[in-house]
Amino acid sequence: MNRSSMKSSVNLLFICSRNQWRSPTGEEIWRKRSGFNARSAGTSPNAKRTVSPADIRWADYIFVMENKHRSRLLAEFTRLIEHKPLYVLDIPDEYQYMDPELVEEIDERVRLILKQES
């Protein structure tokens, strides 16, 4: 889906394990950008906010931090996810919330993917 399609904003969903550092950073970066809405969630039952079927339905693009997150989503939400763009950002769990390196990695990788998709 490109940004000039019918709706005015693109919905980005960021997912990590506990929704503590990485995915909330992705949400924070991208929700401030014009033309985008962003949410974050975690795959763990102990996450601050656990990913729900409503999150999956809402998302135009889903970004997970590691392959294990992709596997968990595919196992739990197989039918909902089968036609959703799902990308693994390959960002390890070694950053704090809004760590400048983390911000840069998420920003660059997501921008590159969105650019390729448009």
C-alpha cells in the first residue's frame, strides 16, 4: 500500500517481547511523523501491552525486532497475518528506550522498507 492511496495515514505496528524498550521506541519515533500512525506491543504475556488481534487488523505494516517475534505472531495470528506485510528488523535486545543508536537503527531500517514498498 503506498502513501498516496485512499487513506491519509499509514499504520505501523512495532513488536518486541515485553514492549518495554525497542517497540515503544519505534512507536515514539514514527507516531510523530506526518502521514503515519504508530502502535507498539509485545509477544510475551508479561508485556506492558500484549499484541492483540485488533492490533494486527489495524496495521498496514508490522515490524518485529527479531525472528522469534515473527514466529510467535505467525503461530498465534496465522489467518490475520497472512496478507500483512511483516518485516524482521533484526535488532537485538540490548538497548534502552530511546537509546540514540536504537532510534537510528529503527529509523533507517523502517525508512528503507517503506521506500521499497512505495
